[in-house]
Amino acid sequence: MCQSPVHERLQQFFNPPYGATLIFPFRFHGLALVANCRRPSRGSECMQAINLNRSAFAILFIALAFTAVGCNRRVEYGPRAEASIVEEIRRTLSAPAPATEAAAETADAAPVGWATIKGTFTVLENVPEPAPLAQAKTDPACAKHVVVDESIVVQDGALVGAAIFARSPKLPLTPDLAEPTGDVVLDNKNCRFEPHVFFARTGQKVLVRNSDPFGHNTKIDSVANPSQNFSLPAAATVEHTFGKEELQPVKIGCSIHPWMGGWAIVRGNPYGGVSDERGSFVIEKVPAGREIEFQLWQEKAGPLDGVTINGGEVKVDGKGRFKLKLEPDQELALDISVPADALK
Amino acid sequence: MGKFWSLLFLLVPILGVYCFVYGWLYNIWLPEDVSVHGHTIDKLFFFITGLTGIVFIGTEVALFWFMWKYDRASNTAPVKFTHGSHSLEVVWTIVPAATLLFISIYQLNAWAEVKLESHMPKIPPTVQVTARQFEWRLQYPGKDNVIGTSDDIYAVNDLHLPVNEEILVELKSMDVLHSFFLPNFRIKQDAVPGMRIPIWFRATKEGVYDLVCAELCGWGHYKMKGQLTIESRNKYDEWLNKMYEKQEATHDTQSVASTE
Amino acid sequence: MALAIGCGRSDAPRFKLNLPAMELPPGPILPAQRQEIANALTALFGTPDQPYVVPESGLDLAKIKLAAGPVGSDQAGLHRGLYRQHCGHCHGTTGDGMGPTAAILNPYPRDYRQGKFKYKSTKRDATPTHDDLVRILRQGIMGTAMPSFALLAPSEIDALVEYVKYLGLRGQVELSLIQAAADLGEGENLQLDRALLIDEVLVSEADKWKTASEQIIDPPDRPDVPLAESIAKGRELFYGAAKGNCIKCHGPTALGDGVTTDWDDWNKPLGEQDRDLKLAKTVLAELQQQRSQAATSDAIKELDEQIAAQREDIANRQSLVNMLQSQMLPLRTIMPRNLRLGLYRFGRRPLDLFRRVHEGINGVPMPGGGLTPGFTPEEMWHVVDYVRSLPFESINRVKADPKIAGMSQR
């Protein structure tokens, strides 16, 4: 940015218009100052002097360029805001909000019935066994456990810890699901989080427990909800609830044992799940008769795309999303086949 | 043209003297002296200023006179070179040497009074001042009069001291060279990392005075400003008590913004 | 000189986008969405020279204008540009804690953009109150490069605090928009309307600042126990693994020589990516080792494929780490406080220390006793008393204690 005016200036130095010699009546010739000549002819002594000057300035320029590079961290600022669009946004912001009742109505409309989704995540190719974490061995209390990197866990072709959840937040609920049922337990056990990935509804009780005979802490890096850091002495349990839905899975960690990691999928509705050790999940009482968008997620891959569902019957987009419209009382089986390439 | 240059150079002593006299007339020479020892330093200052002022005026006038007399336009005769005068050289060497020797002896008392540790009052330090980029950290000894115990009172940039009492400041630096400068007390002492340097003085007048750093200590040197409040013993004790109470607070009593 | 003239005519300063957050998971955010976020942020907050706030932010534009813009006085003699004069060189124009002098400081200056502050009177995750920030400005932070601005006029301190809140809120809104952008489907755009910008994002982020004063920790009265007894009890808790377990990080000597393998939240994204890159490199080395010992041609072929895949993975990670390194300050691990110096960041009042013990310190591993089951406020007061006595406790006492001397430094 700051180079272009400099460049222009140096251009003037290198190729001065003849008028400019009136302003600069002297030129540097090596170290000596020589009087200028008005209209130098090619090959004249004066022209040679000017050429020498040019090379001197070239060296000076290179030196200065180096200084500039040395002094300035190249700071990226990101794209510049577009003034006209900014004005437009400000105009829309000062206008009163349009009524959104129409949208709310459709969300609350009673569904024609309820359906169940059962599915499995399978990986056909060979995936390397989870590697033991060297860092865990440095801790005397944890050295006796084999702590592995759980970012990809495949057991007998089943992908463990992959998540599926409904993206649309405003979905009707059966009366028995109106309030969250059952508690989720997040256990600090054998120097790892059990479960490694869990699904929790907003308002659902999450019992954070420590089953190890030594202290842990559980750090929940939620974004929409206040982040939390529980200090857990041996055998302690604390309660935690997420008040708001989290757009992205929430990372869970332990500051005492930095390699410990886990994930929480926090959604405003109960329509989601995490695959168990057989790679399977069940989502019950899903509203039927309307299109619902689902998201697939896996720790290593993030949004899980490039998968095939029921042999290509259900189209999955590049963000690991697909839409389903269920019939009442339907029991839909989803066979999600994940190529090893998708887990990167 | 030559006359012009000589007249121009004559302006230097005239303007110089004008500044000196103007400063004197309007009392903008030195900030108000509110310390007991300050007048000896001021006396020295004015003595040396007077002495150098006389030499300055003499030199400038001589310069003018030579320029005026030996102007190129009116001196067309060939220039004659001369070796000079041996006795004159001896004189202009001995006179300044003697003057310097006199000054060095004349100032001995003033120096001893302010800097020599044998003149240091035999009292425990009133306050420990720790210079740090870019602030003054202050630590008062508290009730037991010993610095470094659990009842010390801490403050920053806001130095309070009692009037008409011997004051012993213990100066430290946490990082680089700083200089503890109290213009109204004629005190300027470098703070050197790793050293505890005593400074003593006695204030004669209540008021709020500047405390500044007089050693370029880094990019934030300009913001290293403090203030010194000289107050009566009662008010000073009251202030110390208030600071101590605040420091021992176990509850929010008042809004911080309104009290500090 | 030509260069200086050239640079002197550079554009008006502008806010920097949070590019590391846009690059990291759940990103990367696409260029079109980055442009949208830049537009939305400028619409909501203006530029460093021309700040702007919407009423829902709860910020006072008059105060912000006093702190913003270039340094100088206006016609009424009001001093302006306070932030750039006093704060910008460390905390940066954007409030990202990356001003020109930031890299030479330890600890680094605060990055306001997450709305996350360490020293405050409120709950761990809450934002500080206005008074908390005023106090920080007046007192400075001992043990850091943050000096005291006690001699600035109260109105100037007020303006600066408002500006810090403004920069914080701007950064929080940016992070929320990044989350929203990451959640978009393919080919979708952010709807930069009132529903998203104000109702969904700004109001909830601004509420964090507005409700801060409701979340102040007011401790119960200190138990009526003689100080010596309280100190002794605090000492037990400090060394005990059950509740305090302070020695885990602060060390058996309390010199801050315990475990220090973690990063603070501001450094963490870079730390984790850097760690994963190193891990990927060791995996590659292992694979190469295996290949050199492989017997069958099938095994070699398979290993070659794995090695190629691993190399590609490393290249991707390396470019991400390079990008982060160019946009962030050099990585530093956390440093547990040396409690024997008697330097207390947010002040030495028992009240301040109680709040630290009760809530921990946001953004760093220091946990809060208030979130530890079975840790009572009385016990926390004992810990406070012990910590306050630590600078005056002889270190020989610790070294002579057989129970502690035998303790391995984990």
C-alpha cells in the first residue's frame, strides 16, 4: 500500500522530466556534487554522471526497501469494508424489524406424526489404530493408562463418536420431550473424558464427574454460553447446564492434563445423537411431514462431507448436510458410509 | 556585507542577556523552592550562571568587535600572520583552571549536605520508591516503621509526605535506569537497578508538586509522571490510615471510581 | 526519506479483521463472507477515526469519540485521541493486543476482542464492570508492563474504559459473525439485517457488558479466626491435593515452578496447531522408519501411500501454522505466578485475592474454588490469608518440611 507513492517518486528521480532539472540544479556524481547540464547528449560526460546517479539511487532504493521489509511486520488487515454497503446496512438497522410471525407459525405448526431414525456410521477402508499420546506418559498418575489420540476411532469398521443433529432449531416436540429428560454424564476417568463426544440439549443437566483418584479440571470452551472451568477433586461431581444453543461443537479440555479432550454437541432440540462403539445412533420422535436439515460432524473432519448415505439415495452437500422428509411412524434406517479420505 | 554579519552576531549576547533578565524579572527561572537545602543549590546555580554569563558576554562582544574591525570589504591589505602571545595563553589557561578549582571547593558543602551519607538523617526510611517502566511504585513502612513487613502500605504515582520533617526516601529501580526528579525540592537522583539509594530532604511548604522521571528510560518515559503531596502530619497520618484500610478491605464499600 | 514521505501519506487507520479466527475451525471462512463480516462490523462500529455505535450496544458515543481518532486537541481545548496516545502502542488500534511494542512485553498486552479479561470483581466468565476497568487504569497491573494512569482526569479514564468496552464488543460481535458464517450452507450468504446483526448477535454480546455489575462476587464475612490459625489452615489447603491443590502449578515452594505445559486462551489456537504439526512430523518419521524396515513390496507400497498422505497433511498444517504465526505474537506457555514476590496483579486487598481464589482467572488454567465441590468460602478465606503471608514466610521452612521436600514436581 505504502509502496506505490514511493515508487512514483523514485520514478521521477530515475527519469526526470527536463523541467525538473531546474528544480534540482545539482546531481550527485559518486560522492561529488556536479553541476547539472541542461540537455545532455547521449554518451556525454554529463549523461554518464546521470547514469551513475541512477545506479546510486538504485542501490539506495534497494537498501531502503530492505529496511522497510525489516521494520514492518506484514500485517494483513483483511478485506476493506465497502462504503455503499455499509451505508445500506446502517439504513436497514435503523428501520424497525419486520414481523417474523409468519415464520414462527410454520415452526409451531403441529406435525402430522412422528418418526424414528436409526443409523450407523461405517468406514470401509483400513484406518490406523489410534496412536498412544506420548505426553500422557509424562504424568505419573496417568502413565499407567494407555491414553490414545481419539480424534478418529474406528472399531471393526464402525466409526465411533461421529455426531448427527438437526440444524433447524425451531422444531415441534412431543409433549414428553418438551422438557429435557435424563442427565448426561461427563466422566473424567482414566485420564480421558468418557464419553469423548456427547450430545446435550439446552437445559439438560450435564453431570461432570471425576472418577479418578486424583484431581482434574474440566474446561468447557463454549461460545454462546459462558465458558466454564470446574476444578474437580477426586470423586467430585458438579452440575452444568447449557442455556443456549451452540452453533458449533464445544471443546472440552483439562488444564492439568492438556492432552485430555472432548466435545459437546449442544442443540436446542433433542434430535441428534453420537455414534456408539458399534457406530450406531437412534433419534426418536422426529417430527414427520416436514423437511428437516441434518448435519454430520466428526472431530477430525469437522463437518463430515464426502460420505454416502444409503448408497447415494440421500444427497449430502459439501458441508456434511442433508435434508430428510419423514412419513409418520416411519422407521428410517440411515447407512452412512464414510470413506477414510473424509476423515481428514 | 561584513558589517551585517557582525551586527547579526551581536544579537546573540543581546538576546541572551534579555532572556536572563526577563526570566529574573518575571520569576520564571526556577520552580518555587520548598525544601530546606534548596537555597544553597539555587545560590550555586546563580553564582555559576553569573560567572559563565560574564564570560559569555565578554566572548560574544570580542567576537563582534573582531568581525566589525576585520571586515573583508574595508581590509584590503595583505594578511599578516603572527604566532601570538605566549603570556596571553598562560593567562587564559590559569584563570579558568583557578575558577574551576574555586567552584569545586565552593560547592563541597552543598554536595555533602544533599548526597553524602554522613549527612543522612538517622531515621528509618519514610517511604520506598521503586521506579519501574513507566510508573513510581511506593511502599510505606506502616505502623511498625519497617519496610518489607506485612503491614506495609502500597501506592502508585501518588506520593504523600509530611511537611517540616526529615524525610528519607529509599530509591530502587525494578528494570532500567530512571531518575527521581523533584523540581521543587532541587532533587534529582538516578535510580539504578540493584541499588538502594537514599535521598533525604525536608519540605517547608504544603502543596502538590511534580514528580517526574529525568532519565530517558524507554518508549513510555513521557508517561512516567507522579505527584508529590506535602501535607501536615495529621493529614498525612489520616491518608496513610485510609490507604491501609482500603488495602485491607474484604468487601466493596464504595464505588472505586469515586474514591480513588 | 522518500520512503518516509510515501508512508506518511498512507490511508487512515482501520480495524483489522480477526483473521486467525477466520482461518481456524470451524472455518475457514470464505472470502465473500469475510467481506460481509467487514461490512457488517464497519456498519455497526465504524472506523478508528470515525467510530459509530448503535443504541442497542449500550455504549456512549461521546466518550468513545474522545478516546478515538488521532491524538490532538479540538477547538474547545478537549484532548482527543486518548487511546492512540496511551494504549494503542501496546494494545493495537484494533484492541488485539498486538501494537508495535507488544511483542517485547511479557506478559503480552490483553487482546480485548474476546471480551475476556483476567482481573475483575465479577464471575469468571463475566465481563469486568466499568469500575473494574477504571481501577485497572488507575492502579496499573503490577508484574506486567501495564502502568498506572492515576493522574489522568477522571473523564479521560472514563472515555478510555468506554473505548476498551467498544473494542471488546466489536471483537465479540466479529467472533459471533464468524460462527454464523461457518454455519452457513454452501452458496449461502449472511443476512446482514436487523434480525441477525442486532437481535441475534449484538444484543446478546452487549448484554454481557450491561449485566456485568450484577455478577460481582461479594464474599461472605471473613471467619472470626485468629490470623495465625487461619494461615495454618490455608497452608494445609494450599498443599492438600483434595481441594486447593495450588502446588500443582504454583509449585511446592510457591515460586511458580509447578506444571507449565499449557497456553492461555489467547495463545492457545497457535499452540495447539503447532503441537499437532509437531505430532504429525513424528508420525511421518515413524512411517519412514517402518518403510526402511518393510519386507514385502505390498507393505512398501502401502507405507508409501501413507507417507505421501502424511506429507500432504504436514504441508497443510504448516501453511496454517505459518499463517497464524504471521498474524499472532510468538507462542508462550503460561507462567504460574510466583506468590512470594508480593506482587498482586489486581490489587492486594483480601477482597481481590478472595475473588481470585473463588473464581480463578479467566482465560488461563487457574481454576476457581467457587466451582470446586466442597470448597467452602471460609476455606477460601484461609487460603487468602496464607497467600498474603507467603512473601513473609521463610522459604527454608518449606525446604525443611519433609512432606513437601519429598514431593515430586509434577
